[in-house]
Amino acid sequence: MPKHIIRLLALILGVVVVAIIAPQFLTVDSFYRFGHYRANSVPEIAALEPVLQTPAYCKDCHTERHAQWSAGSHKSVICEVCHGAALGHPQNGKLPIPKDTAKLCTLCHEAMTGRPRTQPQIQVAQHSGGQQCTVCHNPHSPKIAAAVAKVAGNAAAGKQKSADCAACHGEAGISPNDTWPNLAGQNAAYLARILAAYKSGDQKDVAMTPLAQALGNADIQNLATYYAGLSCKGAAGEKAAGNLAAGKVLAKNCAACHGETGIASNPAWPKLAAQKQGYLANALKAFKAGLRKDPMMAGVSRGLSDTDIADLAAFYAAQSCQSTK
Amino acid sequence: MKKEDSKPTLEARRGFLAKLAGAATCAGAAVGAAALGGIPTVSAKTEAPPDGASFPTKDYDWTKHQWGFGVDATKCIGCLRCVEACKTENDVPRNAHQFRTWVERYVHIEGEEEVHIDSQQDPVNINASGSEKEFRFANRYKDAKVDKAFFVPKLCNHCTHPNCVQVCPTGATYRTKDGVVLIDKTYCIGCRYCVQACPYGARYLDEERGVADKCTWCYHRITKGLQPACVEVCPVGARVFGDQKDKQSPISLFIRNNRVQVLRPDTGNAPNVFYVGIDKEVI
């Protein structure tokens, strides 16, 4: 055989040998174990560490918050939606507490075309006047469940009992003095709640505390029913000193609970329309100073200046107490 | 001149060939010796694991599951927390054009034939969120006369016959035995063939890493008994996930109790994301 043919065959043999041996070194070991891919990449991907940890991870330390959250209407929104992923927490420090809740909450709750009706939605411009949502709502259990006290009293019995109150609150519940509130036409549930608070000591007042302590539970029901049934006509539309226009702008922050003109949407909250200006201003100052205790009012009144309070009081005092409905 | 020049070249070639042959012989001998000697080599590792061992992890056997995903578009509120969670969970680049999951909004306006479609990457929506790194739908239709509007979450369909897998030239993407289409990022060469092939636009090229990327149904979570991140955070239950082999799993119930559709059934891809409450424009 000619030499060059032998060389050629040797070369071909060499190539064949390399072609057989090289894949042993060049192909990744797990390739083709299950198919045309590297099987080891599956456990590699499966071994990545989860970043979101789920509420079960938060529960052990934040027990109280977790309990509150899981009992509330936000239980479908897990912790990490608002606080960020918990991987590395607590070792690497605290998780953020969202500051701009007006932006965060409206991601889900801004009234928007396309959102299903079952989703609770707000008209942002009319709802809170740009306040943070957390002023009124507890983000862990956001539903404002103002306990509506059941009032089933006897108005006639209430009228008899009201003789004790008439000196300050007026015979027909229209107070003769600017610093004492009108009671006529006020929401019964609110009256009953506030009287009970004076009685129990949750709320204190030099004049009201001893009087309320002398009342029985039935008396409270009767009084509340009686005053709620009275006409507030005599109180209507008081002319007041103060900047009504400024008060109206501020009152937008209160509208969600107290109604746009001070006629509360929920009977657990008081009507403010045509209330005494001095009383309103004092009440707001008391909330601000923490003398009257209410978590929601404390939050709302914290940012109000004395001028704001005067303007708000003037605005509500000037409204008609009768619902326009 | 020619001859003088070619002489050293010829010698060099001979030398090279001789060395190559020598190297090949040595390598062959080494492999042969190793195989004969029973020393564990490359080939030994490819054998099936001992009985009882599960794959891919010791607590998770992929032959026992067949994952599926459900989307109830009638529940979606367009809050985009799923998109946010996905970006965080999977380290998806924080920009407005790369997403493993996204949400589309379909709006029919009175008297208009064309349906308006936008997603979180629309400039108007980026403007509303204030940054490319945050996601929010702008309330852009609040003054329009809207006939009908709804949101539709989208993601990789983890098709039974995925054409992205078919076109991959390197075997870097594949379908697992439990029904998840994954990407082997060490084998991906970033050719974008799969990005082009996907009829759902579910893949993108991660320019930073030079590899294709897409939804994995959070394979690292589901193999540990967790839900995918997007399902975990959805506040309204618009996303449903589970094992189709378990007849009581959320996805099995979802498919059984609803009339479900898949996107673009005509492509023959046989998707495994099932939709409720979508219009013909979506499909």
C-alpha cells in the first residue's frame, strides 16, 4: 500500500478515536440523563433560596400583629406585600414600615375602571383630603368597625330624666351656652356610647362624670332615645366667626366619617352640623391634647392648628343640622 | 524557493500529527484503564440514582407532580403586587421592559371598535408609579365612557409542547417531568431563538447576564412546598396554583369547577395556564 494512503488512513483513524473519546470529556455528565438537557440544572434551580417567606415566618415574633392581621379583612394581603421580602430579616435589620400609605393603599383601593365591584374602592379626591390612610385605618385590620350601640329606650322616661340635664343642655336639647353641646337630634347610638363612657370613666368631665355615674343603664338608653328624637331646628345655621371657606376645605378630611356637612354617615359617630362652635373647638383641642381619648380623632386632630380648629368649628356650626336627604 | 519554504512547514505538520496521535492514544488508554479498573469516572455518574432516592431534591420527587396554574381574570384588581413580588423573588432586572409576569388591562370605550390594551410598562402607567422600578396602573380611563374593562395577569404558559424548547440549539431549555419549562443558565448562549419562538411573549433576554429568562413557576418554591410568589401575594385570589395529579388541589378544583380557556390554543402548544373570564381579544 502506498505510504500516503497509510498516512491518510492513520489520520482518519486518529480523528475517529478523538471523536469517540472527546465527548467523554466535553459533554457535561448529566446531559441526556433525562433528555436533551443537563439534568443537574434541575436541582440547581430547585436549590435557590425563597425570598418571600410567607406570614408563617413572621408569626413567631410578631404574634400580636399576626393575630390582629389574621382576624381582620386584610388577611389575604400577606405581610411582605407592604413590608417587603423577609429574607435576611431580622439578621440584616428591620423591614420598612410604609410611610406613604396614601400611595400604597390606593394601589388596590383607588376606584378604577376594570376593578371588580367586590373590591372596596374609594374616590381618592373625596375620601380623605390627601391624608395618610393610617390616620384613620389600622392597616393590619382596616375595617372601621364603629360599634353601633343598640339603643332601645323609652323617650317619655328619657324626657322625665332629662330635667337633670336641662340646666346646661337646654330644655329641648338646644344648649343656651356656646361651650355646651346641643343634644337635640344627635345620633342615639353616639349619645348612649358617650354617656356610658362618662359613667365608666373612659371619658372624664368635671360636670358630666358625677351626673353620668348616677345614671342607670336604662336611664342612658332612655335619655339617648329622647334627645335623638328631638328636633334640632332651633340650632340650625348659626352665624359664626371664623373662616368658613378654610373650614370647608379642612372638613374634607372629616367627611368620610362625619359626612360632608357634618351629618354622620354612621350613627356611632356624632353629627357635627349646627353644633355649638365653642364646644366643637374645645372638643377638638381636647382630642389633640389627649384629654378626650379616641385613637381615630387623636390621629386626625394631631395636625390641626388652633386656627384650623376655629375654622372647622365655624364651618360645622354654620351647617344645617337637618339632613338634606 | 518554494521547496525551501515548504520543508519546515511539512516537518511542523508531521510533528503536530505525531503529537496529536500520541495524545489521543494516551487519552484513550487512560479512559480504557479507568473503565477497566472500575475507578468511578464520568460515565459512572450518569447512572440512575439508587432506589428510593428522589429527583431533583431529596424531599421532592418530580414524577409525583404535574403542576398547573389558573388565572381568574374576573377577580384581578390590577394592583400589580404579583409583578412586584416576582421581580423581588426572582431577581428580575428592575426596568420597564423585562418581566416574568405582567398584567394587561383591556378597555372597551363606547363607540370605539378597537379595544385599548395597556400593561404596567406603558409610559402613562410608569408616570403614575413615578419610577420604572415601581408598578401601578394609572387611573387614565376615569373620565372616559367605558363599556367594559378588565385586567388579565399573564405569565409563561409552561406548555406541554413548548416550541421554545424545540428551537433551543444547546439544550439549555427543557420541560421537567413535573411540567415546568426551565432554563439552564449555564448552557444558554443568549441567542434569543426561544424569545422569538414563544407565541406568548413570555421570554426576554437578560442583557446583564446574557441569557434568556422567564417564569419558572418559582420552581425553587414549589419544590419546597411553597406557592409561587405571585400566587402567595395576590390579595384577591386571582391566581391559583397546584398539582393537577391531586384531584383536590386548588388548580384541579379550578379547572373542574370553571369553564376554562387557554391562550392561543391554535398554536398547538397546549398551555398549562388556564384562564377564566377573558374575552376573545385576550385569547
